[in-house]
Amino acid sequence: MTEGFEVIAAYSGKECLEKNSKLKTFLILLDIMMPGMDGWEVFHKIKEDYKDIPVAILTVRTGTLTRCWGSMY
């Protein structure tokens, strides 16, 4: 726990969605490259069900297309 916040890690998109459904989430830091379901798919599922939770997308991918997709949301 850091300054009143608890950081909870998820190692896959599926695990992220499962944990998010059980916890009160204030912010999600999401990588695009994850095993199983990719980060974009997880992002869209989060935004369908939890529109008020801010999502920060992080990735090591540097391509123009990746930046364009990220700036669209």
C-alpha cells in the first residue's frame, strides 16, 4: 500500500478483467502487449462496462499506428 492506494497486478488481460470486476478500481495502467487477450481488447471491454475508470495505456511499441490508436481514445 502506498499513500493510501493499493497496487494490484494482473499478468493477463483475463486476470485484469476478473480482478476489476471484484475490486473498487480507481485507475488502470494497461500494457498493450499481454498474453492471451491483447491490451486493446481489454481496454475496450473495460470501457464497455466501466466508463468512469481512467485507463493509462503503456507499451514499448513505438510504431506510428500504435500511437494513432492510443490517441483516438
